Amino acid sequence: MLSYLDELYAHQEWADAEHWRAFAAHPAALEDKAIRERLHHIHLVQHGFLWVTSPTRPEFVFKKLEDFPSMADLKKYGQEGLWHLNEFVKSLDPARAEVIIDVPWFRPPAKISIRQALTQAAMHSHYHRGQNATRLRELGGVPPLTDFIAWLHKGQPPAQWD
């Protein structure tokens, strides 16, 4: 099962990078309020799930979109979170993956395994990438094909952020 999470997280980083590159190729996208807010939300949630699944939890810092002076700063935040998530997933052993945790932003807190939390985080990002792809097309841009099967067909390339 953990090899599946490895693949899921490698795909997620690749897909996020593909979207960032597509937005950069169509500058109106990075000025669009909906895309900006969703990019912030995607990366904030990724950091949140990293925090909630980590064995040592420092205080979670809830960053607002306004905390990022530029979209480049938000992109860097996203890259850092994905790097840490990938490293965490690679180091996760099967027993630890099944430990039940509390997801505190639900009332009452959701009690799920670390494996399930990591799956949710990746699926959540996938959902919002789809919304951003639709919005990019509405703005006249061309959304990248980031389906999991497309990534597999391309030989599972690593993320290219620039």
C-alpha cells in the first residue's frame, strides 16, 4: 500500500508543477482571484495534512493568502510542502500508516488512519486542480493533462517547477 502512496504523491507533485507552469504561461491566470485562492487553499491543506500526520507536531501556522507577497512565494510554499510530504510518505512504515489520528478541523475531530489522511490530502488537491483547469480554460489558457494515467504513460516524470 505504501508504494501506492509513493506513486500518488510523486504524481501530485508533478501535477501541481504542471499547473503552476501552465498558469505562468498564461499570466492572466495568476492574476485571477479564484485561481489564486484555490492555489493557496491547495497548498495550505497540503501543509495541514503534513502537520496532522507528523509524529512531531510543532504548532500549525495558518497562513493567509496575504502572507505571500507574490505568487512566486506561494509557489515556493507549495513546493516545500510537497517535498516534505513526499519525504514523509517515503519514510512511512506500514504499522505507522495505520495509526489513528484526529483531524482537528472537523467537529467532532475525524478519526482516521495516517494512510487515509494522506490519501485524502492527495485527492483533495486533485479535486481543486480540476477546478483550476476549468478556470484556466475559461480564461483562454490551455490546462495541462495531469491525469494519473497520463503521468504513468509518460514514464512517471519528476516534477518540473520551471
